Amino acid sequence: MSLVVENPDIMGKIPVPSGANEIDILSFFNPDAAKMCLIILNQAINVDLTMLWDHSLLRVCADGGANRLYEFFGEEKERYIPDFIVGDFDSLTDEVKTYYQGKGAVLVHQASQYATDFQKAISVVSLYFQAGSSVDFEAIDTEDGLLRLAEEHSTAPCPPVTLLVVNALGGRFDQTVHSINQLYKITAECPSFGVFLVSLDDIVFLVPGGVNYIHYDKQVIGPICGLLPMGRKCTLSTQGLKWDLTNWESDICGGNVSSSNAVVAEDGVVVECTEGGVVVNLEWAKNFMAKR
């Protein structure tokens, strides 16, 4: 039986179900967090990039994302040198390319048009953790060598890695949809990667099929959230939302969609969904991600 139950605006603690997949938004801001990576795409940066940068082990600019980084930090840019710049370099300016190359950034030129700069950045991250020092990134064939090498190593063990992607939302609509597509694609190809799209307003990620528990802090998150079936049709059950769902069928193609919902439990919610998962967006607390 399908149900929607309206809860009070404030609820107590929801316990973590046994065996649940746990997603901890707070871990992003833990100075001891391991294997946190930052990917910067090519749009104007309007978030607190310093906070994200300081909590990242690896920083990758996708083509013109390097221009945005260069502009964002201005006179302080010498303190913020990316580890890699990757793409077809149709947007990267000569000034920015020369500056970062001179400061030690590794440039990975990939001319192929059969992958986006976002996908190329993901390939860099995958190879960095799967193949490590065995890869000479600067010697990779400049047409499509990166993608071929990533494919060769695709079956190698990959440790849990969290990717924070800036500038993946907003801008051109087709690029936003592509970013959502990558949530599904990366999760399917490398389940140990957790990919989170970070904007000024919210954080967007894929909750996989099964029982999941999302940890948060109301000083960081909320309250608005959405459960968005951007892939296949799914059935949802939740605990801890303003409008909790039970066996609720959700379908982006003319069916039900739980947008403008809200987190009301003390510090975590349960989201259970059928195979394929559901995209979740959580609103940041007021001004939390604003530039400082």
C-alpha cells in the first residue's frame, strides 16, 4: 500500500537501520577525511572554494575550470595550484596554462571529442588511485590515450574515493543533464566512488538501491530536499522527512516526484529505494556555501 504521511516540522533522532548504506555529508568537512577529490568545471565559481580545497587530497581542473580557478583566487592564486588540468584545451587560456604548468600542475591534453572534459577528469582521478605512480600522465597519447588507459585499468581495485564536483549544475541545461548522467554512470562503473555535485544552493548525489541512511547536521544542511528519479522508475520509502513515503512509486516521466520535501529528523534520514537508485538534493543551510 502506498502512503504519504505528513510529519511535524521537528522530529527526534531516526536510528540507523541494520545493514544500511551510510552517506555522511559531514565527512566532507572532516580535516582527517581520506581520499577526497575536488573537480572544478568551467563555470564561474560562486561557492566557498577555499573550504572545499582545504579538505581535498587531489584537485583536478577540467579544461576552462583552470581559468575559473585562476580568476577566483586572484592575488592568492599561488597558494592554490591544481594537481591536474585535463581536457581538449579549447577553453584553457595560454596565460593560465603557462602559469599553472610553471607551478607544477600536470597538464593532460586529450583532443578526443568522444568524452567530455568532465569524463576526462574522472578518468584522471580513476587512474590516480587505481594505477598510481605507474602512470606518466604527461606521456599519455594526446588524442584519446587517457580514456584507453583508464579502460585498461578499469578492473583494478579502487579504494573508496569521494569526489566533490564544482560547477556541474546551472549554466547550459544539456551540461547539467550530463552531470546527472555521470552520477549514474560513475556509480555503475566504479561503485567505490561517491560523487557529489556542489552548488551554491545545494548538494546533489545518487542514493543507490536498497536501504540508505543519510547523516547531516542542521547547521550545514536544510531543510529543503528532493528525491528525484532521474533514471528509471523507482519505489521509495523514507523516515525522517516532512512528507514521509511508504512504497511510493516515483517516475520522472509524468509520474510522482517528491520535490520541495524537507528533512525534519534530528540528524539523519532513511531513504529506501528499488534498484537503480534515486537522485537526492539537499539544500545547504543559509549562506553555508557562500563565498567568504
